[in-house]
Amino acid sequence: MSLTVWTNHELRPGARELFYDSLARLGCRVIQSEQSSRSVLTEGGLDPALAEADVAYGQPDPADLISYARLRWVALSTAGYARYDNDNFRAAMRARGAVMTNASGVFANPSAEHLLAMLLSLTRELPQYVLNQAGPRGWEYLAGRYTKDLLTGKTVLILGYGAIGRRLAELLAPFRCRVIGMRRTPRGDEGIEIVRESEMATMLPLAHHVVDLLPDAAATRKFCNAVFFQRMARGAYFYNTGRGTTVDQEALLGALRSGQVGGAYLDALDPEPLPAEHPLWREPNCQITPHVAGGHREQDENLVRHFLANLGCFINGEPLTDRII
């Protein structure tokens, strides 16, 4: 089967050769968009070259995808897909039998490992020692030895139980945590305790750690608001590697300053980049990273391998991994 593959993801050296060489061996034609970007998060612009493609890989413009009826499969280079998640787009894709996949499987393990690192870091109060070494270099033995907590045996509530949540639950198993996942529609095969959104008021006071993995959607915007933080157990920790729009950042700042939330880790913010003058940067109990939780050295190579494995399934008429439409 001869296919034309369009992409606007400018891959790193090594991954780029793997992508092009593998597609050449399969007899595929590749169109590299003139608007390509190195960032998997960058929204693509309109590109008439997409009209020639059977497969689109990267971050194509939603309007283009609706316009060009030749497209049969859209392979997103991200886990998130908010800009494509609307009734009109889904209807247009289904009407012509096209499918869409994301790359959530590629980012699950690095994101989960990153979260585990932060769960341990905040529990063991490590950020303050980094600041101490860079600053006063005090030796506060008694003040610090008896304030640390343990992750072992704690309750971890995960909002949005998908690929990242499943991997995090696996990593938490040796710590004998009670892991609770929140899903809009439980499937029954999650392997952990699952609750619905309507049960949040009951669950939040029980959690020592609340992990936000929610996607950006109309129903999730500012899901974590002032009422949400007030319902958390006082002094519990909050983490967000989902999307920045799911958090009311002003409410979080107030909850941190009052001590209602004991500490926060944010990898996803709104907006991104977060302005340098934003008060969250200066909040001592808030740790921030610039949307890097899902990244790792072989990210692009793994994205290509994920795409190629799905391409083989697509060619052979087999089910695709991480299918969302």
C-alpha cells in the first residue's frame, strides 16, 4: 500500500532519520510541512500540502483536517487533543471513516516517574535544602529531622485515570499507598479504586496527595478551584501535570498562602510560558517546571516508534494503539 504521510513535527537528529528511512522502506511518500516545529505542543497552521496526504502526523490544523477528505488517519504527537475535541470535528472524521490517535503511551512512563520524584521530594522536604545550599547554607538539624513525612501508606488521589495514572499507580505499589482514581466513566478494569466526579467531596479530605492529570476540556476548566482546595485535607499536597487550564491558579495561590494546601508542584500552567512576574514563581511552597514532565532523552525516537507501530497496524487493518476517534 503506497501512502503519503504529511508531518509538521520537526524531529531531532536520529529520530528524523528513523522516521524517513522507515517510511521509505515501506514505500511511503513524506511531505514535511513548511510550518514544522520542534515542539510537540505547537499548534500547526493551515497547510495546503495536507490535501495530498493519506496520513497526518504531528499537530495539524483542525480546519485542514475537516477540509481534506483524503485523510484517513491523524496521528497526534501529543497526549493532549483539546483543540480537536469537539462534536463538529468528531462528526466530520467519523462521517468519512477517518481515525485519530494520540501519543499518550509515549509520555506515560516519563510523566509518572517525574510525578513520583516530586511526590517523594515534597514529602521529604527536599526543595528547601536545595535553596539552603544555594543560599544561607545553615545546618538546621533539629528543625528539619523531625518534620519529614513518608510516602509509604499514604492516600494518593489521581484525577483523570488514563495511561499516566495507570503507570503512576504501578510505581506507587512498593509504597503500599491507597491509590484512588477519578474517572468520568469508570470501565471496571482499572485495577484500583475508582470514583466518579460526584464523589470528590467525600474523597478529597482523605487524600494526602492529589494529582491532577485532567485534560483541557469545557468540563475540566478550573476544576481545581477554591471550593476544591478547601475540601482537601489541610496540609495535603497538590500536583498538576495535566493541563494548566484545569486549575484556578489564584485560588491555589491563596490556598498555599493560608496553609490549606501544604505544597504544590506545577508542570502545566496557564498561560505557558508563565510570566516571570507571576506570584506563583515566588511562592516558597510551590515548585514549577516548564512543561517537561513528559520529556526524556529518547522522546522523539519513541514517538517515531509509536507512530511506526501504529502505521503497521493501519496498513494491515488492525486496531490502533491510543485511538481517540
